Amino acid sequence: MNLSFESHVALVTGAASGIGLATAKAFAEAGAAVTLADVNEDGARSAAEDLVAAGHKAIGVRCDVADADEVAAMVRQTVSTFGRLDAAFNNAGVQSPLAETADTNAEDFDRVNAVNLRGIWSCMKYELLQMRDQGSGAIVNCSSMGGLVGTAGRGIYRATKHGILGLTKCAALEYATRGIRINAVCPGLVETPMAKAMMVSQPEAIRELLKDQPIGRLARCEEIAAAVLWLCSPGSSFVIGHALAVDGGYTSR
């Protein structure tokens, strides 16, 4: 299978670390010019500089995906620098505090929704404006195994991840005949800074999840990146509006 992205331009949000960084690196190594966007501007710029030093084309930009103006500016900068936008991985997200629904608060709901759900919608909106003009493109939205199943105490987070799949399916239908494919990836437990923080703050919860993990381990960020690149490649040209579980078998139980 050819996963070359030579002469392509890719955009990755949440790219300063974890899954986003691994995916940005994978795009660059496959030949794409890459915009690495993150609310952590220093981290995004440093990662981009490392890619440039390795001979790739990359820029790092600040973007808080909860801010529509910053999202629009991120896409404009990508196009003004590289000339087009062929692939986007909307990955930026935050976790919600562990709490029963009756004990959650509106501030947490609004914060997580602003990043995880409205942020995905905003990124798609501005990416699609560019791709619609081009008549081509591929978008992958990062949901979660939490977008496929529920878990007690994670209602706010998982509601946003379920919502991402709804946005993905609807937008995929809108653009399926116009050369633009939109899909989602649903990672399981991955070795990311977020997961490592959960291991420290909630070790019992992580241990319980791993008990139900058929493969018996966490995913590597590179394994999620490989799935994203496939969904953006010609090899998945007949895949539209799909939620691809990359979860070690968790949702197959």
C-alpha cells in the first residue's frame, strides 16, 4: 500500500505531544509539508523545528481550537505557507474530571465541550472551506473508544466524543460526492501525557481498564498515527463517515 504524501499538505492539532506529535512526524516522514498546531505554542514550534532540522517541511503555530478566530488563522497560515490543504487530523482535546453526573458542574461541561466538540466543528468548518474550493481533501477527527461506549464518571468527556462521531458522519455525507472524505479514529488507552497523568491520579481506574483490554497493553502513539495516515490515503478511498476503533479489542468484547 502506498502511503506517500509527497506534494501534500497536512494539518495536525494537538501536535505538541502524544498522538498529535506522532501523527505530524508520520506525515512529514511520508513526504507531506505539515502544520503542527497546539495551544502550547513553544511545544508546537519546537517540534516543527526538529522536523525541519531533519529535512522536512513544517511550521509550528499556536491554536486554541476553542477560539474560532485562532482556528481560522491556523488554516490561513497553513495555506499561505504551503499553498493548499490536503489532509487534516483534528486531534486536540481535554479530559473532564472524574465525577458522577450529579456532581459535575457547568464550568467543566462548557470547557470540555468548547475544546472537544465545538473545537472539532470549528476546525472542520475552516478546513472544509479550503478543501471545498480545491475539490479534494481528507479529514480525520479524533474521537475515542469513549465515543463508542459509556463509562461511569466520564459523562462530560464521553458526550463530546460521541458528538464528534455525529459531526463526522453528517459532514461526511455532505462532502462524499465532492472529493472530500471525512472519518474518525477512536483510540483506546494510549501512552500519552494525558494517560500518564491519569495513571498517577487514578491508578485503580487505569488498572481496571487494562483488565478489560484484550491485547493487554496500552497503544503506542505511532499505532494511532498509522491509522490516521491510512484514513487520509488513497488506500481508504471508499471509507466515508467511519469511526475506526484502534483500541486493542476493547470495544469488541
